[in-house]
Amino acid sequence: MEHKDYDFGLVGLGVMGRNFILNVADNDFKAFGYDLDQEKVDALKVEGGNLEKVNATSDIETFISALAQPRKVMLLVPAGKIVDAVIENLLPFLDKDDIIIDGGNSFFTDTDRRETYLQEKGIHFFGSGVSGGAKGARKGPSIMPGGNKKAYAHVKPIFEAVSAKFNGEPCVAYLGPKSAGNYVKMVHNGIEYGLMQLTSEIYDLLKKSCALTNDELHTVFDTWNKGRLQSFLVEITAEIFKQDDDLGNGRLVDKILDKAKQKGTGKWTSQNAMDLGIPVPSIDIAVSMREISALKDERVIADKLYDRPEPAKIDKEELISMAEEALYFAFINTYAQGLHQLADASNEYKYELDLSVIAKIWRAGCIIRAGLLEDISSAYVTDNKLKNLLLAPSFVPKVQKAVPSARTLVAYAAKSGIPVPGLSNSLTYFDAYTSSNLPLNLIQAQRDHFGSHTYERIDKEGIFHTEWGA
Ligand code: 6PG
């Protein structure tokens, strides 16, 4: 039997779990892994190299009895029923005040349910998003924990040690009670979908209008990554254009089928934004585009039925420069929408989120990390009650300067038959959000006309109804 002095337990030794536990051990915490798959257990023991520091088992009792109390057991298993099944397997062996941390992309209402259920049994439960993929898990992810604040004190030293650092500050913080952590991670992923869609549209524009080669595309994105668009997603995009096809057939990107898969977090962000009544059109359209992309067979048939305009001639350097501005503009709008959703969800679900803290822990380690997040966090440090980034005085001149390029490119793309729905939704969102007058007075009139739904007036308090046409 092992000694009861391992600081941290991890269930699920898949790619994320293995990398995360090795990271914990690198940071001088003794970690113990558990997986039913003996091969994964053996592989971890070999890779860890020192059983005193990182050990593993496929036997649940051995696992639990190796952990120091209060036990801290993190689950890195697929979201859904498996999380409930693992919790049920662990429960008979746990003691009061032990802590279970779900590190997967669980739906936030599942986290609330699990937290309530486990609270009755004296167990603390943390829904804790982990972002950064396998490399992040190994070298420093951004971690988004939510749950019981007091119990977090036991988890904090480990999470702070293993997380990514930005200027020495750990990219992890206690975010709020209950499912706050999972919720923030869900919106992180919604923003991730939005940024990825925008990047792919800009690639399409550059390629279809000026026939940029993959080498040129690499240079463009690489150059942008050294400026204000510096971000993980722009960085890997540059890298992708350089990658040769493993089958020896040119560049790999040109051989990849244009059907994007999804595991649901972007869709949940959109769905919940609808429930809250907060507009996130740059995220909504990113989800829809993955769905349209999946309709490959129909797209191929439809392509033959309709003519498409030839892209109009445009100066390459001018296009690249406008594309940089438009992407910057649309990135800001996408973060603005996600953060707006968080601000509203914080009130609705009593999370008491601090958006300046969230922006800070997104500055390194996670998929949406970007230089821009430093400016975003400063805006929220200045005013942490900010409803929308577009209202931040520091952002007004940045957005004002970039918007003309977004307009020109959206118009150009529309004329050329190149779909840029993320860019145009970002622009439309901006134009609508910054309009004091919208034509929705007409919608109110229509509603009242056909359904007596009533309306309010701009010149008089009260609720009104008119017998239209009478
Ligand atoms: C992260 C990512 C990650 C997610 C992938 C895939 O923050 O590290 O968000 O959690 O699994 O991005 O998501 P989709 O399969 O839905 O694209």
C-alpha cells in the first residue's frame, strides 16, 4: 500500500490528464494518477520516472488511500455521463471535506447539480475549466476554477504553480461560486469559435482575391503576430501555412476537408446567450458556419447551380493592410460580446465575476490568449462594472480607427461572393450597438397591429395600444 502523502490525485490519464499530472509533479507536488486502462497507468509511471513524485494505479482503493487529506482529486475525463460515473465510483472512498475538481468542459448546469449533490455529502466540488490543449496542460494552462471559496485554499497552491504565468502572475484565480468556472470556460470557448471563424475568413479573402500562396499567407500572419494581433491563434495559423503534407502532396492545409467538427461548447455559449438575452452574433455565426461546413455534399451541388462573381481587382498590399485592421476590429467585437455575456451571467447566476481577473487569467496559457487581452484587462481594471468593452474610453479610438477597413472589406467580400459572416456580423453588431436609433419601432408597431402586443412611446410614459387602420 502506498503512503498517504500524495498531494494531488488525477483521474483519467488520457492526453490531457497525463500532461497535467506530469506538470504537477514538475512543480514539486507529489501526484498520483488513476485510470482503468493499465497501459496508460504503466506509461505514466515510465514517463514520470520517479514513483515518489508521480505514481499511478488502476485500482481505486490504492488510488484513494495514497492521497493526503483533504484529498484533492481532479477529473480529466470526457464531459457528460462519465463524470457522474466517476464521481459515484469515488464517493464510497472519500471523506468529509475532500475535494473533487472537474477539469473538463462540463455544461455549467451539470456542475451546479453535482455541486449540490456532493455538498450534501460534505464533499467540495469544483468545476474548473482548463485551457491550452495538451501543450498547455504540460507546460502551463490557464485554469478557471469555481466552487467553494474556503476549499479553494487547498487547491490554490497547486493550481498557481502549474498554471501559465503572465509577467510572473499565475493564469488562474478563484472565479466565483458554483459553476462560475465552467461558465467562464464555456464563454472562453465561444470566443475561441468566433476568433477561429474570423481568422479563416481573412485567409479566404486573401487567397481568393489576391491568390496569396501559403508562403505569403505564412508571412502575413507571422508579421501580424508580431503586432497588435499577437495571439496564439494567429501564431498557429502562421505555422499551419508552413506545414508540408505528410503524404508529400504540397501543403497540408490544402488537403484538409473543409468540414469543421465541434464538441458543443460554442453552441452552449450561443444558446445560453439567447436565454440571457445578450447578443453574441460573432459567436452565433461561428457555430452556424461549422454547421454549414458540415453540409459539404449539399454545398457541392448548390455550387453548380449558381454563378458567383469574380473577385474584383484589389491591390494586394492594400488588402493585407485592411485585413489586419478588420481582423483587429472583429477580434475586439468578439471579446466584447463574450465579456458582455459574462457580465450579464454574473448577475443572473450570482457568480460575482470580476472581469478584470478573467481577462488577466486569459493573457497566457489558454487558446484565446492575445496581446489584446492586456488592453482588455486594463479597461476592466479601470472600470470593473463596464457593461461592454465598446464603451471603454480606451477602446473607442482603437475601434474608431479600425472600422473603416472592416466596412471596405465586408463590402468588397459581398460584391465578390466571398462569405465573411463573422466579419460582417461583427460590423453589424458594432453598428447596431452604437446606434441610438434602430428601426425596431416598426417591429413594435407591427406587433401591436397584428396582435395588440402594445408599445411604449418616446414622448410619454406608459403602455399604449392602437386600433391600427381604424
Ligand atoms: C481549450 C479548448 C478545448 C476544446 C477544443 C475543442 O481551451 O483548450 O477550448 O477545451 O476542447 O477547443 O473544441 P471543439 O471540438 O468544440 O472545437
